[in-house]
Amino acid sequence: MDSTLNVLFVCLGNICRSPLAEGVFRHRVQRAGLEDRFHVDSCGTSAYHVGEPPDPGSVSVAGVHGIDLSAQRSRQLRPDDLRTFHYVVCMDASNVRNTRRVGDGPIRMLREWDPEGPGGVPDPWGGGLGGFERVFAIVDRSCAALLDDIRAQHGV
């Protein structure tokens, strides 16, 4: 295996949940001094928002926690992603189904790593800042456990 571990976060439009997960995970990787060992990205199963920046709610809640999402732009999931990413981490069961329609790969759900239990990461779109704060908490604790698991499995 290449020494770089590729982690992709997936949601529907790639403007709320997956960009937030990408930012949180990248921030944790940087804090651990492991930037040279990881490639982190995000995408959506739809093309609804291709080229757009993350939702202002995601940008705001990330910023409160010292995470900058401003360089991110939405993109759609490609079949090639399922061959090049070691971890394809979906936000909910619908994202898993839509990702599997694109192809086979190492597809998982983020909350498989949530210490508070499995399930889907709710879509905060249109639900106000409180919804984004709730999603941040889920994503943050799940990404912490995901990074710990990857480090243990790969000796990073």
C-alpha cells in the first residue's frame, strides 16, 4: 500500500456534512503532525452544487472551532474515487446506497466510529445554526475515533 492514506467523505450535495467532515478530519490530521501521511477530500453523490463553496452554516460552525473550509468546492463522486480512496466514508444510508450505485469500494458510514452509537449524520441544510452545531459534534467525535482507528490499523 502507498504510504499515503486516502480518506473521502461523502454526502448528498457536498456543501454541508462532507465538507465539514473533511475539514474536521484534516484539522485532526494536521494537529497530529500527519499531513504527509493523509490525503483527505469530500464529494457529493449528486451534482446539485458542483463548484460551490460549503454552506455558510458549515463554514460558520467550523470557523468557531478554528477550521477553515474556504478553499473547498463541491464536486461529484466519480467511479475512480472508489478505486483510489482507502476509506470512503458516507454520512447516511442513502449516501451509501447512492455511492454503491457508482461502484464497489471501501464504503462505510462515519457513525460506525461514533462512540455514542451508529446511525446517520443528519443533514443540517435549512435547519438553522443549531443543526450545524449538532452535526459538528457528531462529526468531530466520529472523526477523532476514525483517525485513532486508522492510526492503529496502519501503524501511523
